[in-house]
Amino acid sequence: DFFQKWINQNTEKARFMKNITALTAEFTKGDQGSKELHFGHGFVSCDSYAMAAAVDESVVTEDAQYGVSVELHGTMTRGMMVLDTLDLLKLKHKATVFLKCDMEKFKQLLMNALK
């Protein structure tokens, strides 16, 4: 419901967002999209969460620090970033992983971005 409200604002930016997300929105409704969705039907833009956190860090209400590695040799996960949640790799540098957010702040940032 939020996605529809977001992209149907009567602004040039919202019309642009609606246009560039149209294929993804249709994909999520189809058979293949239904098989690949992990969070249910709808549009999830991970980049939007990252940008919201960059604009207003108070959007993030829980995070964790993990070592990460990119799998370059596997056949099932080639190119996938793998989180070392058990710290088995003992990596010095860690990535901050966003676990929970203030959804109302997040939605307001998205709405404001398309005004």
C-alpha cells in the first residue's frame, strides 16, 4: 500500500520512480517473482534503506557489525556477499548491517524525496 501511495504522488519525481520501477513491480506479481520473493509481495529497495540511513542515521534502530567476504569461487553464490555472523574469518574490518529501522521515519524520507 505504501509503495502505491509513494509512486502515485502527483509530482515529476514520483512519475519517474513509477516508470523505472514498473518492471520490478510487475515481476513481483508473476509466478517467477512469487518464487523468488523472501519478504512477501511488494517492492523492497535495499538501496533506499542505505540512503535513508545516510541521510538520517536515527532511522536505524538496531545494527550489528560483521566481517564480510564476497564469494568468487562458488557455483551457487558466485558474487554474493557473505556475512560472517559467527566471526569465523576474524576479519579486522567490519561492515555495519542494518537490522531494524523506524519505518515511519523511513516512509517519511521516501515520501519527501519524491515531492
